[in-house]
Amino acid sequence: MLDTKPETTTAAAQDTLLEVNNIEVIYNHVILVLKGVSLSVPKGGITALLGGNGAGKTTTLKAISNLLRSERGDVTKGSITYQGDRIQDLTPADLVARGVIQVMEGRHCFEHLTVEENLLTGAYTRKEGNRAIKDDLEMVYEYFPRLRERRTSQAGYTSGGEQQMCAIGRAMMARPEMILLDEPSMGLAPQLVEQIFGIVKRLNEEQGVTFLLAEQNTNVALRFAHYGYILESGRIVMDGPAAELRENPDVKEFYLGMSDEGRKSFRDTRSYRRRKRWLS
């Protein structure tokens, strides 16, 4: 059985790779979505951005990767720095060159291309030569053996789990330092979710890739992450080491469906909307 307990972070892992400082995001010049969001992502760690649908998780990732403008969104306040440099004026392509890759919600494979062709598109910016790219393709197949089996299949005819593996593998082909992973569990069976999070953990530990993942499945995310932030209505309402968040009574009751009295039903937890203890 896979040990899902995160390793203790080293001193090197404590170096801040990404810093988001008090950002606000507005869509269409009128709709305020993020309201002073701040977070730090240490180098070599797995950081989880948690919250329900509409909390602002995807908007936060798109603000970091500079994909908001295509959706008429803008960061109107605050700053975002990567390796100490402001990145708000960089293009998404510039960020890829800096080692920041986003895996979009919904996987977004090129359906008409084969799995292997999809993987190779992740290496289009690299200049090391065919040998290095071939070696990395083999590395991806070692982490995702199912992709090796399906390498000649059109991506559009593969399963949702295989497409998620393909999307993460394609990101790895760019040799990233950091991956922004948006809702990796969406639409997948629990067994596949465990498998994909287990591979993310291995990529983090063995390849040194830093992850910032946005996830609604708080239970699984907090078992694999080192640190977590909880978003509600565009604000960070709680953060802390993942192990501490798992034991926090509010998190257990409102996100994990558990309390000191046992598992709570959805009907029981609706009182959260009236209470919001941590916002008082």
C-alpha cells in the first residue's frame, strides 16, 4: 500500500518559489472574484488550494499563469512573484520558459493526436535535442505505464483517467520546475484519483517538481499535500500544514464530512453558511 504521509520538508524545500501577495481579480471590469488572496508555495513542496465550486481556485491559478486576459479578467491589485521576480507582465509562453506549467481543469488533450504525439507537444519549447526528449518520454512512460500501452491511440478515445495522465505527462515533458494542477480528481473514480495523486507525490519526491494544486476533494488533497489553503468566496479563510488542517474541527466538519460525533450529512453541514466561525 502506498504511504501517503508526506515526508518532512527539508531546509531547501522551505525556500519560497512562488509568492502571491494580496491580489484582487476582476472579470469584465465589474465582477470581483478574488478579494485579497495571499499564499506562498515553497520550493519542492506540494501545496493544496482547497474549496468548493466557485470559491476562486481556478481563477487563482489562471492569475498566476497569466491566462485571465483571454477570459476578460485582470489582476487589479497586489503582486505575484516567482523566484523573486514579478511575473504579472509575462506571457503564458514566457512562464513556460521559466518552468511554470499549468495543467488545466478538464485535461484538454489534443483529441485528434495520439497519446504519444500529445506528450511530445509538451517538449516543443526545448532545445536539448532528440536524445534528451526521448529520455524524458521514457521517464513519463515509467510513471504512467498505462500511457505506454495507449501511446498509439487517439487521445480523444481514451478514458478520463488516461487523459488526465496524458495532461500531466505532457506537462512533465516541458521539464517544469513548478506545475499548477487544476482539479486533477474531477470526474474520476476514487481508485484512479488515488493513483494519480500517488504519481504526483512520486514526481514531487523523485523529480523535485513543485506542485500547487487546486482541488475540491479536500480529503485526498490533504493526505498528499504538505500545506493547504482554504478559499471561500474569493478569500483565504484558513491555512496551515496539511496534517493540522486534517485535524481541525471546522475542516473535518465542513469539508471532510466528519465531526467529533462522527460523519455529518450534507443537511447537517449546511449550517456552515450561517456560522462561518473563522470569518467572525
